[in-house]
Amino acid sequence: MLFKKKPKQEKPDAFYVYTQTENYKGFKRIKLSSYGYQPALDGIRRLADADLSGADIKISVFGGDSPRAVVSVGKDIAGTIWQHSFDKFSALKNGKVSAVRLEIRDGDAYLFYKV
């Protein structure tokens, strides 16, 4: 076969862009899932040494069979938040999160958020 169909890229149901906050006082924290997902592992490695001051953090919310939110900075994916493991997922999905801070610690990505 000469031509192969490209796999369909899923479009997010919603996305939100936040500016990295200066601190995380009064915020709650969630560890982002990246286990075995090479694009996220590569993104974490690149973001570990980056200065994220004033960075735009994009959260893309997907529905369907596996509801999730993908956190990224530029083209680098930092990890995923799965609906089944996050009790504030509906607030995230509906844009009720007012501020976020992304930090990379010991090879893991953490999202600090304020609802």
C-alpha cells in the first residue's frame, strides 16, 4: 500500500492557558501522570532545566472514553491528569481553576492549582 491514513488526532473539548504563578502558597498539588508515555517523559526532561517564570501553561481537556487533561508548556507535554484520579476534575474541565504553577522535581511533574 502506497498511502497510509494518518491516525486521527483527537481535539480537546476545551483548553485553558494560565501564566505560571510566582509561588504556590494556598495551592493544592497533584502529581501528573507520565508513566510509560514517551512524549511526557521527554517533555519533563526538557522542562527540568528550564526557567518557567512567566511561562504559559496549557491544560487541554479531553472527554470520550478516557476523560483526561494534558498539561503542557509550549510543545513539551508535562503529564496527564486522569478524571478517575482527580476529585476536582469537573472544576478543571469547567474552567473553575483560577491559577496554576508547574514544577519538576526529581523527574516528576507536579501541578499546583487554586480553585
